[in-house]
Amino acid sequence: MFVFNHKKGLSVLVSGLLTLCMLFTSCGDFLDIKPYGRTVPKTTEEYQALVTEMLTAIDGTNTGETGAGALFFNNEMVRSFETYGDNMETSLTSPSSNMAYYVGNLLGTNEASVYYERFYRVISRCNIILDNYETGRDTENGQQLIGACYALRGLAYYQLLRMYCEPVGAAAKPLGVPIVTGFDMEAKPNRSSYEETFKQIESDFKTAMSKNIKNDVYLFTPEIVKGLLVRLYFWTGHFAEAKQYADQLIAAHPLLSGEDYKKMEEAVDGLAGNMLLRCDCSPVSGHAFSYLNPYFMERPLCARFVKLFAEKDKDIRYTLYFNKRRLNNKRFFSGFRTAEFYLISMESAYHLGDRTEALRMLNEFRAHRISPYTAYTIGTLPPVDADENIKVDCTGTALTPLMQAILNERRKELYLEGDRFFELKRNGRPEFWATSNGLKYTTEKFMYTFPLPPADLQVNPGLVQNPGYTEVLYN
């Protein structure tokens, strides 16, 4: 466990070197164009500066030319994505608020393509380093630098998979994204298969892990890469692998409860409690909680979400996360902490057929949040609430009382951590609506998967657009 801080003990040589990776207006630019005529760094220190610029963007100390702060979601992204889900009462938003009222507000702008472009900028820079870094590459520091590049590239592809590909089981032959692992001036890669994209991400993460990064400057220590693999395997339905790595992290960083949990949740910045990683922990002013939360409090949480905290004051989260007017108290969080891995292990046990273990883990988790706590049995689990938006699990199977209880616990615990929109996507992509100014806005099934940028489709007619976006034009 460590505090990710690049400010100390490192001479940052970013100035004058970042012209290598210019900002491009289309993904096609940085998929195809090698920066001929530009100065290519030669020394470890120069390449380290390029990597550090991306890592400090994750830390929040700079916005970064590549937009690498989006790789783990910065605080502003966490705030935005929470408004695309179903945890908030859109109809009760303050009249003066400019908060989004559904994901269509994003899809109707160029912002839907910006993430795609940012992730490929990261991939582009990592490929430049992996292709050209020679002098010092075989040293211990050089190998750790290379490991960070593989982790960054894998993370960029992982986010592309989550945002721009349909979830597992949604299509007979699911598509991935264009895979670029080097520069070719003539290449215009088409979309790979979903499995090929998954294999590329897995390979990048495992290569990063093999480098056994020890220098905190490079962020991606074996534990952090394990966390990335847990998320990858869970998202893609590889539950045995997800549980294996999650259990290793849980053993090293046990669950917290009571005052220890409260102190962690209230920590303003930096690592606390059983956090393994905290992004935006030194945020620029526009990403600070004190700046973002007043805007976020212009919309209350929905009554259906608050109802999930059935034990009320006995549940430590009930007063920690929101006030009596259902307005937010919780700090924005993006990163890794034990609770997420525990919830992943719990659900993975269920999908692997071990319902007894899943129930045991559910009770243990709830006992760390609710006091006093009476354990569930299979017979005392609440019945399935048919009014909830999620009606099937990630395999397309109708919810059982145990599965809904597991999903509800995840929904409560990971509120305001950039999770809910993707939980809806992972579990059936339910259609639901919100009202604003007397109008009804529906999040349709196709809208959980973002469109590929039109500019890339023009450059490469062979690219296949995601379903729904060839027929619908948002103004």
C-alpha cells in the first residue's frame, strides 16, 4: 500500500519533450501517424518524463496532454457518470442546475468521443516509448518504466472495452476496438473481436506484473496490477480468475468497520484505511470535493436508493453518505479499496455455483457496515423487488433474492465511485427514464455503449459503428 505522489525525488523533464505526442483532433490521427521530424527521446530520464506526465494526471496534479486522468476516472468524471445512472432524483433537481439528466446529454455532444481520443493518445504514447526506448531499457529502472507503459496501455484498452463495446453476451459475435501495438503510417486498423481485445488487455497487464514494479513513482506495483486484472476478469465474466486475485488482495488488506471505516470514507485526500490506490488524490481545484459537491447537491438521491439502507442508523453508511434531505455527504472516490474486491469475490462465488460461500460473504460484509447485525439465511433474504431497474444478472438470468441482495450491497457501497452506470450496463442494460422540465428522457439499451467518433469512420470506412448510432442523430 502506498501514497501515489510523484512530486518528491523526481526531476520532471516534461517541458520540451511532450512535442513527441501532440494533441490530435481525431483518433485516426494518432492511430496512423508516426511523428517523423520530431525529437525522439533517448535517455531513461527523458522517457521517464513522458511516463510521469501520464501518471501525475492520474494523481490529479496535472491535467496532462494525453488526458490520462480519465484512465481511472477523475473526480469530475465520477460526478458526471453518477448522473447517468439511477441513484438520483432527476425531477427534483434545482431549477438553476446544469447537471446532466441522463446519458443522452453526453451522447449528444462531442464529449462522447473525447474519451476515445484520450485513451488512444495514451496508447500512442506508450507505443512510442515501447518502440523507441533502447538505452537503459535493460536496467532495473528501465524495465519498471516499460512495465508502467504496458499497464497504462492495458488500462486504456480496458476503458475502451467498457465504454465503446457492448457487454458480454449482448451480441453473437461481439466486437472489440482497433488494436494498435506499434506505428504504421499506412495502417487503418478495423475493430478486433471482443476476445482479441480482452486478450490484448490481459497480456499487457500480465507483462506489467512480470516487471515487478517496486518504485512507487511508476504506480503499477504487482498489487495494483492485480486489482486491474480483477476488474478485467470480472467485467468479461472470467469469474474464477477474478475471485482468485480478489481473494489475494482481501487477505492482504482486510475489510474495515466502525470508526476505521468512517475515517477512511471521510479522508480528504491521500490514502486512508484499506485503500490501495486513490486517484485525483491531489486534485486541481476544479476536481476538489469542495468545488464539485455544492453542484452535486443540487439534486437529491432517489427514494428507491435510500430505501436500500433498510437498517437506517444501524448502517454506518446511512448518515455517512447523505443527509436527511437525501443530499450527498460522501466524498468522490476513484481507485482501489478492499470493499470492491470483496464484492467482486462474493458475486464471483455466486456465478461459480457456490451460493453458500456467496451468502457467507454477504453476511460478513454487511456485519462490517451494520451494527448490530442479524445474519441472513436463504429463507430470510428479502424477496426480489420487481420495481428495481436491474431484473437480470450479467448472464441474463432472472435475479434471485441472493443475487439482488449482492447487487444492492454493491450499489450502496460503491455509490459515487463511478460504478453504477457500468453496473446497469453489465446487468441487462435496463431502459429507464427521467424527467426534467416536464419532459421525459429515456436511457435506451444501446445508449450504454458509446459511439465511435465520426471522424474515425470517415478516415476508415471499414470501422463498424456501434448499434443505434447509424439511425439516431443527437442535436
